[in-house]
Amino acid sequence: MALTDSGRVEAFSDGVLAIAITLLVLDLRVPARDDLHGASLASALSHQWPAYAAYLVSFLTIGIMWVNHHAMFTQVRQVDRPVLFANLALLLAVSFLPFPTHLLAEYLTADGRDAHTAAAVYSATMLAVGLAFSVLWLAITRTAGLLHAHLDRAAGRAALRRFGVGSVAYAGTVALSFVNAYATLAVHGALALYYCFDQLATSGRAPVPEPGAE
């Protein structure tokens, strides 16, 4: 199986994540003077708070994911095809995130089922992102040959459990979406803060012998 240096994967991933996080700002619209209809600019800006809230949560999610993605790949020496495809699946989910962010910003304050539907689409996308990140971790740690240092199974499972807590919570937000869209967005903000903490195992590693070493 062909192996390649992880640097190209990191560079490509950084580019995709940078584009996705930049596209989020397109939802922040400057109110046109002709649309004020006698209202103040401050009032018009305040009415756009759903866009600001959705932007902030999605920005934090992608930004913190970039930090954790970087931390993950500092442990990786080389990658194979399963890792490449797992990483592509993660980037697919992340690059889609600007769409449900815009959807939620537009319909968060809507009446009836529309707000719930928008929140559910947003939550389902976040769930896909969380699951894809866990799959990437599994692909990377399934063989010691891809890592700079050996990661024992207990440490690998501990990190996976920490990822899994977030994924279970994301699944819960899909159900919460049909109860309260505002609470759903708040929970997503809390989950972004949860992932601020290092989810990767930091112990249980031993140096991997170089090929041919005794």
C-alpha cells in the first residue's frame, strides 16, 4: 500500500478549512440605507443577531477543529489511502457547513416548523463533522506505522471516547432542534467550547523504532 508524507494532507486541509471559515462571513450583511424605512442603523443591525450568533458558533467550530486537526497530524508520520479518504470525508462535511449556517441564521426566528427544520439540518451537519473526525482518528491510529510514536490501545480508545461524547451530544441536538431552535444553537456553542480542550491522548506513547533498527 502506497504511503505518502502527511505534510501535503495538512496543507490541503488547511486550505479547505480556511475557505470554509471565510465563506461564513458572507452571511453578515450591511443593511442598505433604503431598507431602514426610518429605523436606526443600530436597530437594523440588532435584528440581524441570528446571523451573528450562527457565524460565531460555526467559526468557533471550524477554528477549533483546525486546531485539533493540526494536533492530530503532529502525531502522524505518513498517511495511506484510508487516511486520505477519511480526511476527505471530514473536509466534505466541513466545507458544507456554511450552507446550514446561513439556513439557521435565516430561519432561527421563524415561526413553526421552519426554525426546527433549519436547526435540524445544522445539527445533522455538525453530527456528520463529529463522526467524520472520529473516523479519521480511527484511520490514523489503526496501524502504528503511520505514527511518529506508538500509541497504545488504551490511550487510543480514551481519545475516541472523548470524541464520542461530542458526537453523542451532536446527535442529541438533532432531537433538540424539534423542541427549541434557540437552545440548539446554544448547545452547539457549548460543544465548540468542549472541543477547545485537548481531546487527543497525550500519554501511552513510546518511540517507534526506525526501520532496520534493532
